[in-house]
Amino acid sequence: MVTSADRSDDQKAPSRGLTRREFLPLLSAATLATVATRSRAAAAARASGAEARFVYVGTYTAPGVPPGGTHPSTAVGIYVFRMDPTDGGLTPVQIVTTDNPSFLALDPTLTHLYSTNENVGGRFSAYAIDQGNGALTFLNTQPSHGDFPAHLGVHPSGAYLLGTNYGTGNYPIYRINADGSIGALTDDFQGEGNGTGPRPDRQEGPHAHQILTDPSASHVFGVDLGADKVNAWTLDLGTGVLTPNTVPFAPVASGSGPRHMAFHQTRNLAYVLDELASTITAFHYDPARGALVWLQTISTLPPDFTGLNTTAEIRIHPSGQFLYNTNRGHNSVTMYSIDPDTGRLSVISWQSSLGQWPRGMNIDPSGTFLYVGNQNTDAIAVFRIDTSNGRLKQGFLVHTPTPVDIEFGQLA
């Protein structure tokens, strides 16, 4: 059961059926219009490049109340879906029982999935993916060597699993075995906090919230909410040991509480999502040194918003033109354009998340659909992205318990 403060923060009766005589008159203009609408939707999917995929959803599980939650969870583990490329809908495939798999990661070949098990004395778990139906088969689990593991990723080489422990502020690294299982611990970098930071309720010590590589996989970065900084390392692919860069970290404004970050796919830019301040800090990125140089800080909220809010997830559209983040409290997705010359962000607008406490968010690889996990209302909102302007078109809900993280697997 997770106890950190967010970590501290009809069915109708079956019809008798219709005879052929009764059915044929129903092929009216309305029926044909429905067929035409579906045909147009299918054509739109082909034009956008969307393809059917398996989708994996991490959760906080029963019987606990999730961080920031309003009621006990009814989720039981990892939920596997098939994505419909015509409208983005999700059809259930499998439920894998496990405890608090709050964040998921796939390897570069999309043949294995890894999850956190976010508890005191946490774990990381490995699964093999059936390439025919997307189903998961458990391989093994390893201790996270800390408390409340909040994030993990697979190095682009496929050789190492990179982890974080939010509660204890450390970043464990594991070798990945030939069969995809999690192997030996190769390093464990311990973050350093600010003592009692400017937000003593959330920054009393280091809180490792994310670990990732830059697009070239030359450097590894660890986002520390408690220390208001992003750690920067190189990873020795022979030994699996992290070495601090010449510039070992990049600071954000005191009290910002950085949570997640995203690198631009083709430009030397990085964007850090500040959970506690509800801001995004944009950086120029020097890929040779792995150094971040401040560019801009922008609010994620409308100027007239006065309530409480924390941010959760940040994603860049595959086109590199737009950026999105989720706001818990305002219960929205902020849409931004990325200036093609400067890399600075400009707010496009805000879209309701269609639920409460939007945590995880992701964009399908084609850039057609954006998915938002509304933790406290047990539903994933599905939006179509207008790729001409980055706006989200009014979406619909897929009901599933306590969705936290959403990741895209292989073609279905």
C-alpha cells in the first residue's frame, strides 16, 4: 500500500434478434450514413498513419488509496489493451495481477516490459511480451534497493534497466539478461537533497522522480524533486556504472520540485516539468557535454486560476511542433507550440482532462491520439490531436481503474 504524500501529496437484456425480413428495411439512409461515417474514420486513420497497437496501463492497486487519491483503488495490476486506429478506442486484452505497477517501460525491441512495484522496500519486475496477442508473461522481480520506486526506463542499448526510488532518492542500475529478465545491480547513485528545502513538506530530502537518456543515448539524466535539480551522468556500457558529467547537474528555481523531463527529438532542447511550482523550465541542451542551459520558465496554468495544482506528465508530439503536460487540480492538459527558431514555448490553450487528477499521459507513435489517465475518476480520456495546430479535439472516456501510466507496445 502506497502511503507517501504524493507521494506525501448496462448491460441491456439480450435481444431476440431480427429476421432477414425485419432486418432489410432497417438499411435506411441512417444506417448507410453510419457505415459512411465509419469508412471516413478508417480513411482518416490511414491518412494519419495510426495503426493498431497494444497499450499497457500501470496502476496503483487495491486496497490502498493512491497518492493524491480520494478513494481506495480497485485496480489489481497491469492492464493490457488493443488500440483501435480509427478512433483510438481501447479493447481489453489481459489483466496481470501485481502490486502497484505505477510506471511501465518497454525495451527498444518491444519484446519485454518492465514495471515498478511502488512500495516501501520496492521492486522492479520484468515480463516477456507475446508478439501475437500482446499478453505478458512474468519473468522475475528484483528489489529496488530503496522506497517507492517511481520511474524506470530501458537504456536504448537494451543492456541496462535504469531505475529511481522516490522515497530514498537513489537511482539503481541493473544489467538486463539475455532472456529479458532483470539481472545484477551494477550501480546505485544516491542523490543529495537540500536538507529542509523551500518546501519542507515535499523537499525534506532527495526524491528521485525520473531517469532517462538524451536522444543519442550519450548521457543519462535523473530528475530530483527534492533537490530542485537534474543530475547528469554518462553510463559505461561495459560496467553499467554512472559517472557524473563535467557539469554534474542543472538547477531549477528553488521550490520548483522538478518531476519529469522530455528531450526534443531532433533539436538541442529539453523541457523539465516542475511539479510543485506548476511550471515548465526549458533548456538549451549541449549534447557533447550533456549540459543544460536555461532558456525559459513558463506557467502551466491559466493566469486567473487560484486553486491548488501539481503537474504530473510531460510529452512532446512526434512532429516536434507541440508539447503537452497534465495538471492535477486544474484537471487539464496544457497545449503548447514550440517555436521553430528559439525553442521557447507558447501556450495554445487548456483542455479539460474529462476527469480528476490526470496523472499519466502519452501520445501514440503516429501522433494521432493523446491519452490521459484520470486517476481519481477511473478513466482514460482519449483525444484526437489536430496536427495542424496541436489542439486536442473533444474526446471520450475508457473506464479502467486508477490509470497511472500509459505505454505503447508493438503493432497489434
